[in-house]
Amino acid sequence: MNAWFFLILAVCSNVVCNVMMKKAMSSITASDPLGMALQALTNVWFWGGGIAGGVLLLSFLLTLRTLDLSVAYPIVTSCALVGITIASFLFLGEQASLSRVGGVLAIFSGVLLLAYSQGN
């Protein structure tokens, strides 16, 4: 399969993983590490985030088979940051300020330049 497919899969699974882990940790009420761990192990959001994290790792490794690390890593992390910002607004009720939107647009512009550099 195409490396760009795996790169997009890595971005999407990164977003899903982070949103699910945030949901998991927001529902944990224990304050001691053992209690937190036990609550996490019985939390469906935690397990979903863990599975998404596994997909992230596998898809990123497959991306690295053909794309340069200096291109793949910044694109995955930057696109994930953009996706997490949007998902946090949509699914977690976080605020979308003008400065956050401007930052997302700046990051996205940089991602386009990196992706273009891989093609040349």
C-alpha cells in the first residue's frame, strides 16, 4: 500500500488515541496511582485509546518504509495537532480561540510545504 495511506492512518489514529485517553482520564476519580490504574483498566475509553495507539505505531512504522523520517514525523505530529485541536473542540467542549485557529492554519501551511518537498 501507499506510504501516504499509512501516514493518514497514523494521523487519524493519533487523534483518536489522544481524545479517547483524555475521555478515560477525565472519568477516573481515584487519586492514588494504584486506584487510577485499576480504574483505567476497566475503562472502555482507555482500551480504545490503547488500540488506537497500537494502530498509530504500526501505521507510522509502515510509513517509514518509504518516506523520509524528516518529512513523515513532522507531518504526522503536525496534522495530529491540528486534528486534536479540532476534535477537542467538537468532542470535548474545549474552546476554539482566534489564536488557536491561527496556529492551526500556520501549522497546516507548514505541513503542505513539507509534503510538497517530499514530491520534489
